[in-house]
Amino acid sequence: MNAPVQIRKPEVTERLRELARLEGKSITDLVDEMVRERDERLVASREAAIQAKIAAVEEIVREFNALPILGPLLTDDDIYDENGLPK
């Protein structure tokens, strides 16, 4: 187990004490709840950002797939010589 956390700013400890008193909780329970809520928000925010990026990529793929095919599709023989080097 790690060493206990120390808060060196008196104004922060006073605010924690006051919040704990107002909510009828111990400082430990209050901090635990605050950390859990913050963690949940961060996880949800990261997940939303990931989903937004996935949606953006899917839209790009849809747009790309909707483009017309101009000319014949190239094969490896069109791009590489008999030694596998670019033409």
C-alpha cells in the first residue's frame, strides 16, 4: 500500500472539511466519491472522443466508396516489374 496522501494547502483542506460536513461524510468518503465521479467523466469523455473519431473515419470511407471508378483497376503487374521493383 502507498503512503497516505497529504494536502499541504490549508485552503484546500478547509474546503474538503466543509464539503464533508455539509454532505455528512468523512473526508475519505468525500474524496473517494469525487475521484470516482471524475474518473467516470474522463472515461466517458475519452469514449465519446473515440466514437466521434470512428464516426468521422466511417464517413470518409463512405465518401470514398461513393466515388466513381475512373479507368481500369491497376494490378501488381501494372505497378511492379518482374523483379518486384516499382516501374
